Amino acid sequence: MSEFQTCPHCGKPTPEENLRCIYCSERLPVNSGVIGGLRFGRGRSLFLIVVALVLFGFFALYRLF
């Protein structure tokens, strides 16, 4: 179930993962939305670690064969 945030422009609740308000269509703050959470939150570090481990795994398997 999605959490809601209040739009700073119209004051109505809109889902956190949206980049635009569903009522007034104004852009929401940069740190909102799924991608915003990855780029500006703690999720970025986790994302980069996972990508690095996947790349390392592919290169390790490539060298074995």
C-alpha cells in the first residue's frame, strides 16, 4: 500500500512515488518518487553496492569460462 504526502502547491494528498501531483499536476519536491529516493537517500548507496556486486559477479564468471 502506498504512503501519501501533501502537495506543497495545492495541499492535497498524493502518493509518495509520484513525481507530479495527481490533482494540480505540479512537480513535487526532488526527493519524492521512487527514483528520487534512490538518487538522494540512503537507497543510493545500497543501489551502487548491488550494481557493483552484480558486475563483479559477471566478470568473475566470465574469467572462469
